[in-house]
Amino acid sequence: MIVSIKDIVKLFGISIMTCCAVTVCNLFLNYYLDLTAIADLNDNPYSQMFYDAQIMTAKVVCAVSGGCLAITTVVMLFFYIKHYIDSHSKEIGILKALGYSDFKIAKGFSVFGLSVFIGCMIGYLLSFVLMPQFYELQNEDGYLLELSIHFHWILFVLLVILPTVVFAVIAVCNSLLKLRQPCVNLLKGIVKARGKSKNIRDKKTFVAEMRSSVLRSRKTLVFFIAFSSFCFSAMIQMSASMKDLSSEMMGLMILIIGIVLAFTTLYIAVTTVIRSNQKNIAMMRVFGYDSADCKRSVLDGYRPAAYIGFVIGSVYQYALLRIMVDIVFAGVEGVPEYEFDFPVCFITLAVFIVVYEGIMFAYGQSMKRIPLKQIMSE
Amino acid sequence: MIEIKDLTKYYGKGESRFKALDGVSVRIEDGEFIVILGASGSGKSTFLNVISGLEPSDGGTVDYDSRQLDKLSEKELTKFRRDNTAYIFQQYYLLPHLNVEKNVRMGADLDNNKDYLKFIEAVGLSEKRKKFPAELSGGEQQRVAIARALAKNPKVLFLDEPTGALDEKTGRQVLDYIIKLQQEQGFTMIMVTHNGNIAETADRIIKMNSGKIVSVTENSA
């Protein structure tokens, strides 16, 4: 087996992502199923209106957060597999040279499904821990008298078993595609030539060219960096609004999920880009480029993506809450006015700039610690 | 001038600790071409790594024109490398996503050298300057590494088995390029090899064994 069980520890990003997705989805879906079970018991117009609004909320939250996190998890899984194959190309090349079929090697990648299972299972259990308080908050006015928590096995299958199987299959299929390259390329770790070869003299400096090249070689990371700042921006601003629109608990839950997702994704993206450029950084340092040059070459190219992610996150959270207030809760009494919160946005932006630039600076400094001799003697 | 005095280097810990360099002393004049010969494990690569500042020594000193290498801070060491040295390794270490020209600019930009294309021409790769490393043969890749190192106009060029991964004919060609350029530009060149045939072209041959210099031979030719 090319992928060992301990390798899935490195996929903790996927586990965290699926954990967050399943926690949110199970909270709302379980609530949705329990609500639909008491649909016939609503005998007054207030409780019917409240019931309809709650049903709509559950659907919107599941579709938006569950869908968004599921797509991100798939992208992350594809990225991990590509990265794993790139960094283990020699071992895979040896197996292919010995006569192992692509399918036999790819089968090993199904282990990646376990990381999804771990995340889903933790998320599923966590949602049941939070559920009593969640139900109480959702029904704090007591309109739905008969509402109680029930276990729905279908949700266990849909949110735990199915994602595990689907992601294991996706991992195998994706690996099969990636393994379709000549054995010698895997053994030598040959990197495909990229970019256009215009026959004119390049005007860009080496550092600028290196920055573009790093971006081109790891395009997926642009998505992760943007997603990380998107989560940071959207979830923090949304949590501030949620305090008024829903409850403090809801706000806190969104804040925690946002921060966990943002930092996990950023950590994965930045450590991956540094690890995959370790030899290039070492070579730059051997030649006399300092850590600021290395940071400019390897990390600074992602800055625009980070700030674009922040802007999209701000717009997204505003649009989502606007839809919730104007469409989902239209006609429901007691829903507070909602407007874009500029002070919160500016504070979040200021915190984001300090945190993002601080983290990038720290990673830039960490490049000094890459051992030159060890890299050169590999 | 490089003055190396009583250089020692240890590897490992406890019982597995061993002396890779054992009191090595030598003086290298500006513009000299030195070949360090020795069998595998003789300490020649460690010697090159230590005198080039790639790794610290455990004792002794390395002075470059009275600047002591182990007294330099990380920042000063980076500046020292930027202003003085260049390296050519057996495994080339070209940047795989950059074409030949951009790899050579890696060295050229450090010296603000706008005339870097002449180095690509000098190693005979003008026609392939838009090719990527994966599209070149081993010999061609090593020639790119040479052009990259020379484009920063180093005062000292370190070479660690530069022809080790090449066949004899290509290795000879690559070596001829390096020697021709060294003679034209007059930089100091320190080359580690286990190939005795290469040594005949050097000004001095330093033979190493068990971390010590066992002989220094002047080449009069």
C-alpha cells in the first residue's frame, strides 16, 4: 500500500473541513426533520409562520454552508492527491517499474476516505452535543411545543457513510488520472514545461518571474488562500450580525467555524507552497538572496488572492443575510433591520491585514531555517 | 585570498559521532584553480560546504581577505554569498518551472548584470534559452547551471562534482567550458571531484583522506 494510515494525519485539513460541514448540516437537517414531523400540529398562524421560516432557514443554511464546504473539501482532496503523487513520485515510479498496475497503486489512495470519515464522525457527534442548546435557542419563544430531538439514521448515512465512500472513490479515480504518465517521469520527478516560450528577451526580474512561476505551478493554492480570507471575512462579519439577527450562540458558532477554517486552510496552503519550493528557496539562499527576497518570490504572489477573498467574503455575507432577512424571514415579526455594517467590516479588515501580513512575515522568517546543506546533498 | 586554519567538523552524536574534517589548513590565492580529490567519505564535500559557508565548522577558521566566515551573522553571510560566491552542484538544482534564460537571471540579477545572455551563448545554449530544464539533456542542464553561476560574476566559484552525473564526453565538454571561462574571467575556482583526470587541468591538487589533507601538488603545466 503506497498510502499508509499515518499519511491521513496529514490530511487533517480535510477532517476539519468535513467536521465543520457535518456539524452545521446535521444540526440544521436534524432540526428540519424533527420540524417536519410536527408539521401537522401547528394549529395557529403564528406557529405556522414561525415553522415555515425555520424550515426555510434550515434549507438555506444547509445548502450554503454544506454545499460550500463540500466543494472546498473536494478541491482540497484533489489538491492533496496531486501533492502526494508529486512528492512521492519516485516511490510510485518504482512500483510502476516493478509491474504494479495503475489501479493497484491508486487503490491505496482510498485510505484518504478515512480522513473524511474521521471528520464526518467527529462533526456528527459534535452536532449532537450542541443540539439540545441549539433546539432551545431556535425555539426560545416556545411556538413549537412538541419539538424534541430524534435520531435520524438517514442523516447518519448521508452525512457520514456516503461522504466517506464517495470521497474514497473520488480519491481512487483522481489518482488513476494522475498516475497516467510515463514511469520514467515519475522516477525522475520530471516537471512538465509550462508557459509560453516567446522568443523575446524577458523584462521581468528573477524575483518577479519566480513569483509568477510559483503561482502558475500551484494554482489550487490561490483558491485556498482566497478561501481562507473569504472564511475569515464572511464568518467574522456574519457572526457580528448574527448576534442581533439570531443569537449569541449562533454568532459564536459561526465565529469559531470561520476562524478554524480560515487558519487551517491558510496553514495548509502556506506550508505546502513552502515545502514544495524548499529546494528553490535553498538554492536562492545559496546564491545570496535574503529571506525577504525568498518571501517575495514564494509567498507575495498570493496576496491579491487573499484580499480578493476578503472582499468576496464581505459581499457574500451581506448578500446571504440580505436574502435571509428580505426573503426567508419576509413577513416574520420582530426581525431586526439589517444593513451592511461598515464599522465591523473595517475592524475585520484591519484585523485581517495584521493577522495575514504577520503570518506571512513569520513564514518568511522561517525560510531562514531551511537547512541548505541537507537540501543540497539530497 | 582564502585562509583556512585548523578546520574541524563533526557529524553525529554520542557513540556515532565522527570527525569529518580533522584540522585542515590551506591557503588559496585569488584566481587559483584548486581541485580537491578524494574517495567517497574522505571529507572533500564537507570541506567545500564549510569553506563556502553552506554549513558551520566546529573549530578552526575560514578567512576571506581577513573576513572571518564564522563571525558573520546570517544577514552578513547572505550578503557575503551574494557579493562573492557561486555554486555548481552535481544535481544542477535548476528551477524546474523557469526556462533557461530565467534560471540564468537568478544569478545575473544579484549582480545587476544586464548582459547575462552572453553567458548562455558562452555555454552554447542560445538556441535553447526558452527551453525548460525538463526539455534539456543532463549536459545541457549542467551548462545552464554554469551560466547561472557565472552570470553573477563571482569572485569564488565552488563546484561539487560538476561532471559527476554526466557521461565522460559531455563531462569533458562541460569542464572545458568552465576552465575556459575561468581563464577569461580570472575568478578563484575550487572543485571537488573523485575523477583524477580532471585534476590535471588545475593549478593545485589537494588530496584528502579521512578528513585530512594528505598531499598538495602544484601543477606546473
